[in-house]
Amino acid sequence: MGASVSNTQDLGMPAIYLHTLAELLHTIGVDEKDLILRVGLDPARLNSADLRVSQAQASEFVTRAVVESGEPGLGILLAKELKLPLHGALGTAVMSSRTLEEALELMTRYLTLRVPHLKVQKHISGPNACYAVTCETTLGPMLNFVLDAVLFGCVSMGIQITGTMIPGLRVMRRGAEPGHIHRFRHMIGIPVEYGAEENALVIPLSQLSLPIRFCNEQLAASAREQCEQALQELEEDAGFACRARRVIETSHPFPPKLARVASALFVSERTLKRRLQEEDVSFQNLVDEIRLDRARDLLSSTAMNLTQIADALGYADAANFTRAFKRWTGFSPSHYRNREVKLTEQA
């Protein structure tokens, strides 16, 4: 049995996946914005290729999405929406690989970047290669959703990178066949066998040499380097400061209270303060760092006035925001914005 999410490193879930799920919910008649806000997330922050959402918040959002949509096959539907660019550097590396086998090797090594706690192991069974997916922790109701999205997402990815449904490809699933699967078999387009000993993609060895139609060796090498660096950074950024930062960055309303961040991390306020102190970080400093990053972004990339920006950052008024920004940077917000405009024009 895997460990509970609350007792394992929370490496977060890429926010862009929750954004994609929210768009899917909208198409099937669910008020996705209300759901996002009830989970305590900021809809405007989810459409980001860089931010990660805490595992607890991601799990709550997915669980509520399945319940409120009334669709147990939501993970299968999401799999069809997972286009390669959504997977960041890993998607680029896969898309620019030489062969299907090389693409699957990349997925095996770097899946943690996109779906923490899942591992892929390859083994040979007769004429087939089996890519078995296992979970290192207890995801509860979220597990079947995640396995559906990953396994059937790989089927969709195969079509995207080879231009065809891979001959002989099939999906193996543990457990009894769910009642809803008959509604999706035609959409999936390949055999799905339940009651298996593992959750896996099964591919004939003869198909692993299929060429990737977007092959670009230079781009692939660059993307692999990015994946390797991102994996190292993700493994290093497993402390409480990083975990708290993820919650703060994506929270609505902003900034969140200490109690809310502690709750999202399954610890008491006292424990969170102590763990942050052990890493020489204070909660308020984290909030201020994120406020400064967001302030710079809003000043340089939007036409929002200072009152609107102050409100977005949780300040009582523009004057308080202006004082804080000048203390952080030595510039007034207006001076900073004018400077950024000039730099952009010169570029």
C-alpha cells in the first residue's frame, strides 16, 4: 500500500492541467469558475505553464469535478484534450524524438515532472513491450482519474506523434470493468482489458521503431536537457518553503492566510511556522516575494491602474501598494511601468 499524500513529498501538479480540466468542465455544463474558487484557487493563475498547484488542492478540485459533473469517465475525456504542448519540455522532447521507443523512454524517465507519485516501468512479455504505471502514494478517489488521463493520454499522444493509431496497442487495467466504460470504447479506439495484474500500455515490439513525424534531433537534445534540469530542481524544491509558495501563488483570494496554507499542507500553523524557520524563511517574506513578482508582471503586461493592482495583490488601497513596491525596488510603480515600456520599445 502506498503512503498517504499528506505524508509524502508534495511536488505539486502543473496548473495548466487543471486549467484544461476546467475548460472541459465548461463544455459539459459545469460552472468551472465557481468550482475553482470554492477550492480556493485563482482561475487566472491556472493558465500558466510554470506554476504548480499543491497536491491537496489538485486532488480536491479533481474529486469535486468528478462528483459535480456526474461523469466517472472524466479522466478519459481529459485525455483527449492533452495536446503535446501542454506537457512543457517533456512534450517537446517526446514530439521531437526519433522513434516511438525513444519517446516512451522519455516518458518513463520524466513522468514525475508532469504527474508526481506515478512511475513507469518497462518489461518484455513475449512479442510485446509493457509499460506498467504504478503509484507510490495513496491518491484515493483521484487515482482512477489520473490513471485514465495518463494511459489514455498516451494513446492520444501516440496518434499525435506518429500520425496513426499504433497497430496492436492496447491498455491493461487492474480491477473490475466499470459500468461507464462502454460509452467510451469507440472514442478510445483500442482494446481495453480489465481484471489485469497491472495498469499498463502494451505495444508490440515491432512497433517501437515507428518514426516520429516531428523528429528534430537538435530540439530533442535541448528539451531533454531542460527536462533533466527541471527534474533536478523539482527534487530539490521539496521543502516546506517551496510547498507553501505553491499554495500562495495559486490562491484566491490573495494573499491567503497562514491557517489556510497550513491546512492545504496538512500541518498546523505552528508546525508550518517552525518548518519555514528551519529553512530560514518566514511566511510573510514568501507572500511579499510573490506579491513583488505579480506586481512586476501586472505593471509590465497589463493596463490595470494602481488601484486595481493593489486590490489584486490584497492591499487596502493604492497608497499602501505604492509604499510597499518602493520599499522592495526603490522605484514607484509608475516609474517602474514607464521604464518597462521604454525597454520594450527599444527592444
